[in-house]
Amino acid sequence: QDHPDDIPYPGGPPKPPYDNAGYTLTYAMGIEFDRILDGFDGPFEKVEDLLPPPKGQVSGKGSGYLLSHEVNDAFIAVNRLVGSGEEVYWLESPFTVKDKTYPTGTLYIRKKRTTASKLQKMSEEIGLSFEATGSKPRGEALRLKPVRIGLWDRYGGSMPSGWIRWMFEQFEFPFEVVYPQTLDGANLTEKYDVIVFAGGAIPMEDPEKPPELPENLPDEYKDRAGSVTVAKTVPQLRQFLEAGGTVITIGSSTNLAYHLDLPIANALVEKTPEGEEKPLPPEKYFVPGSILQ
């Protein structure tokens, strides 16, 4: 799919699309397809509503089951299984059984008395297929455990954080929305294993004057007020990381790396004659919401 060259005037910067440059889901989801440009007809039925996934199956006998991680709903299965006490492993290397090779990331589920009925239910409800295996595959495997996730948000709401929240809900990740006042507190490791920051959460520097709170802010929302700051929040995040926690930052929230003096740098910048760094202009780097191959 090619996006048109939308240049407002000769020599001017290209004009980006409002959102993504393309919405070709077959590319995004890795689906093989044929493009048909000529008209055709046949005994077809129009599909107007969302169809339920076809039922999967639980096949074979053995001491455990294999599940492909390439299926999005595998995340639902992992969250349900791990949350209910089942043993799930992420295989760290490919392996071959009976001339069939399973890639890195294949999920191995150890069989317990309670396992088969859960897999059967998921195969019927969300269309996953599980294949039994005689023994646990050789090689290193990472056991997956429940993770306590904190998702940053702010009073008034953050649209990017809301989309992440929707994704967590769709794939049944257990999480808690966390606001700046909580992040400014100590002992974050007692509450969370992972903290996720959407874009716009962590500033490059603190404002000279913090934003004023609404005078009529209801009491039940006062614990949501405030902002993430370099002065108060970043030291707590540093302690959280040093104690073994994980922080995931997206977009401008990667500013955290600079505050922590990590040995990384933005590659999409250029230096001015004065030696200052500035973002590459769109004339030199322009990939808005594109699917690359």
C-alpha cells in the first residue's frame, strides 16, 4: 500500500496523515491473502456482524500441552491459566517433535488434574487449539507468573492510557490504575511488579509553577490530582527499578531514561551549528503510522 506524496508546495515538508498511513489489517495481522481487482460472483453470503471465532480443539495425550503464542488470544489463555494456579512456561528456544518444529515463544502448559477442563473450555469459547506432548520440551523455559501491573493515569484522563487500559481489559490482564500521588509514595515494589507509562506522563523538566487544582474538586477525586514530576516521582521510580521492578515507557515518557542517566540517546536528531540537538525535520525522516516490510 502506497501513501500519496502530500506536499503542500514545492520544496515544502510532507504533510502527515491525520492518523495512520494505512489500515490494511491483513498486513498488520500477518495474514496471507490475494488481491483481486476484477469483478467476480458466486454463492456468497454477506457477513454484517462480528463472527465468533471457530472452535479450537485439545488434541492428543501427554503430560503437558503446547499453545502458539502467535495467536493474540493466547494472552487471555495465559492470564486465565496463571491466575488460576496452572503452570505455564515460555520456551526460550525452538524445538522439534515428530518432524514438527515449534518456534521460540511457544507456550508449554504442564498438565494437572484441573488443566484439561480449562483448556477445553477456552478452545470452545475463544477458538484456541492446544496440542498434547509426551514430556516437557528440552531447553530453557521461563515460567510465567502473575504480574501486578500499575497503569499510569491522571485526573481528567489520558487518552493513550485509556487505550492501553482497554487492551489490558480485552486480554484479561489484571491491573490497577495508578495516579501521581501514589507514584510519589515510597515502597512501590510492595504494590506493583510493572508500571506502565503512556506518552505524556513523564516531563523532560518540571514547570516553574505546578498546575492549580480545581477549587471544587470532589473529595473522592483528590487522590487523583497532581502530575508526575522529576523532583518527586523520578526518585521513587529509580528506587522501584533498583529493587527489581520493571517500568515500561511509551512516547515522550521515555524522558525517564534521561532522568536516570541511562546510556542511551535519541537517534532521530541532528546537531545544529551551535552543537545543540534538535529532532530531524520531516524532510529527512518521515514514517507516520506506516507498516514497513
